[in-house]
Amino acid sequence: MNDLTRYTNLLQAIKQRIRDAQTRALLAVNAELIRLYWDIGWLLNQRQQQEGWGAGFIPKLTADLRNELPEIKGFSKRNIAYMIQFARTYGDPAILQQVVAKLPANDEQSIEVEIQPFLQRAVAKIPWGHNILLLERVKDLATRHWYMQQTITQGWSRNMLALMIDARLHERQGQSTNNFATHLPAPQSDLVQQTLKDPYLFDFLTLEEPFHERELEIGLIRHLEKFLLELEQG
């Protein structure tokens, strides 16, 4: 192997490590965003239950947040309603109950799927828009779990996920995937590329287009540092 080939291989290895690190940072920020929306949704759901509030308080909350935090734009009336729906569907984010669901397999037997890891991990690995699509279109938890796993493994964009749901792919493919993929989604996958352009992430990082790549890098690193520190505490 000559020097040029060795250098080319080294360059490719470094580029791959950079892309993988960028993907990890991106997914860490996305996980933080999902956790924030989940926490807020649960808080509002609890207040509705305890105080008897209807949906009428949401426009006021939206207006007040817009006035108090004008740089944050992810709190429209519609999105706040989605946060509440999300929390009602998945429960208290701090105390997750282990539930077992069943998904039919090709051999017409049932495969048990633990939903607790799904609640803890899968919802945070896909963008908010994917989560809302699944909430609206897939009512069975085990089937929703299957589509989340496939999205993570295959790197599906939101449009691709919608097409697969319309095609009822879970019925044709049948067999459930019981374990999450241990590898990162490919940096060039539709899922990563769409997450990189997710307007909810830009709102969360308080970045506005047009922005400099350095601003995005700093924002990602800041949230990645927070995420890693919390992991170490746990």
C-alpha cells in the first residue's frame, strides 16, 4: 500500500468519525427536544386534570410564551395540543410503566414486545414530526413501536414513513424487530438529513435562517455537553 492510498484511507476514516459525531450530536439535541415537549405536555395534562381546565387556556399560554420568549417558536396552539396528546398517550415521562403488547408474526404466533424501552428510547430517536404522524395514523402501540424501529434502522424520512404506513408494511413484512439497531443511522440517510433541517430543532436552538454553520455547530455542541453530563449523573 503506497502513501497516497494510506492517506486516502486515513482521510475517509476521519471524515466518517466526524459525520458520526455530528449524527450523535444531532440525535442528542432531538432527544432533549422530545423530552422537553413530553415534560410540558405532562405538566399541562396534570393541570387540566387537577384544575379542570379546558382547551381554552392554550391560546393564552401561546400568546404569553410568544411575548416572554419571542425567540422560541415551537409553541403554537396546535403544537401545544400535540404535546398534551403525546403525554396522555405515553404517560408520565418520569415514571414509565412496563407494558407488554403483542404483534402478530408471520407464523400467526404472537411476539411479545416490551414497550418500556420503546417509550424511553424510540420516541427520542425520531423527530417530533415523525412522532406526531405515528400518533395520528397508528393507534396500536406495538405496531407503532415496529414503525419506529424501522424508521431508526432504515433512516426513513417523514414522507417515507407515511408511505409505509399507507402500504401497511407491518402486515406484509410481519416479523417484529425486537432489538434496536446498535449502529447510528447513516449520516446521509433521509432521517438524519430531515432531522438536520427540522424547524422544531432550529426553534429549540433559537437559530433563525439564514444561519452560519458555526452557529449550528455551537448549538449542537452545547446541548450534547448537557446530554452527556446528565448521562454521567445517571
